[in-house]
Amino acid sequence: MNSRYEEWLKHVFDHVVTEKLPEWYWDESAPTFEASQSEITELLSETFLRAGKDLIKYTDAQLNQGIWYVVSPPCSDFIHALKSPEVPLAKRLEAIGNIFNLYSDCFAKRCAETLGHLSGEGSPLNLCCYMFWDISYLDYAKDIPDGKQMEEAALNVLQKILTIEHRACREGALHGLSGYALAGNKKAHQIIDQFLSNTKLDDQLLAYARNAREGNVL
């Protein structure tokens, strides 16, 4: 485990959430976390891998705020580490692979089985479950060094997430796959086709999956 892991968790998640004020990280005096791209990759990887255990002490609202902070480029630069050529590819691929654990051990346990594209009510964490792949820009990797390997790793994770028997998790994965499908990625189409062939879905999620295959979702 990275020696700064606990410090990192506190920096990311240990903040009050309020509906009236902007998120803490927009404040000009907000604390920062300085680390190399390699160390940030390690910390992201550990956070995803251990999300089921180490994030229990935080509320759903704190998790939503914190995950949004670390994976959305407008909020921080942390997610860029997963695309940095300064970081060994194996480390970056491991971090991407560990996103599955974030879904299986955290989102699937704490999110309501409502659908984000229908604005279904649920845990504050549902928004992050639905939007994770959209806000992280991890699907825009083909033009960077090792981009093909990263794209393959992300597609493999999305395919695994579809095996989780949880509507919100599956919707989140389909949302991520839709970006690849829109770009004409054949594997994304194959993953969704296989999912549709092998999985019994309710009408709402079935319609969403079919639209995701065409890249026609928001």
C-alpha cells in the first residue's frame, strides 16, 4: 500500500457536503495534494480496488463528491495520470482494471437500482455510478502512447461490469460503452450484442442498451 494512502483518502473524501455551497475543491483556499503521476496512479488504483472496505466510513454524498473530484478533469488533474507516458503502462492498466471493484464492491452495494437517464431517485452516489465513464474521459485514449492497450483494458472492465446484477451499474457500463460505439468501435458493439443476447432485461434498461449500441445516449 502506498504510504500516503490514508492521507489521500482524507484529502479526497473527508469533507462536508452541502446543497447550498459549491464543492469544497472550488474554493481558492482549498487544500491541494502534490504527488507524481506515478504515485497518483497508485493511489487511484488502490482507491478503486479497496472501495468496498476503505470507503465505508464516508457517506454516499461524500463519495459522490470525492469520486467526481478525482476523475473529472475540470475538478482536478488526477485522472490524467492514467494516460501519462511517465507512468509504466502496467500500472495504468491495473488502475483501469480496478475500476471494476469500484462498481462491484461499492456502487453495487450502495446505489439504488434506479436509472440515471430517467432521473430516478436514489443514493447521491447514483450520479457518479452513471456518469463515471463520461466524466473521466477514459474513452479518449486512442491518440496517446499505448492508447490501444488502454482502450482494450477499459472495454474489458465495462464488459465485466455488465455481469453485475445491478441496474444502475449496468446502465453506467452501457453509458461508457456508448461512447466507444459512437466512435464505431466494433468491440463495443460486440459486447453490447452479447449482453443483449445473454441477459434478461426490463423494458427500460433494454431500450437504453439498444440506444447505447448506436451511441445514442446522453
